[in-house]
Amino acid sequence: MEMVRTGFEQLISDESFGPSEYEKLTDIEFPDRESLRIYLQAMHDHLFNHAPEQPMPPG
């Protein structure tokens, strides 16, 4: 599980990973890098910091 946490943290901080790269992996579109970063941070918090609700991607 620690590898998944580390992967999330790397994606959140990686400036070269953006909406088009995420869409290639998931078929989920994000309008911009900032909205993707917010979503990934919220998902990270849900999985690893006991945030109460799972975030929903746009659309």
C-alpha cells in the first residue's frame, strides 16, 4: 500500500503529468492541470488520510 501512496504523491507533484496523460490511463477528462491536481489530492486524502467522502471526477 505504501507504493500506491508514494505513486499518488509523485503524480500530484509531477508538473509533467497532466489531464491528457491521466485521460490516456483512465478515459476521464479534466479541464486543466489544477482541477486534476485537486482531484488527485482529494483521492489521496480519501485513501490514506481517512477523508469521509470519495471525490468524484468531472462529468
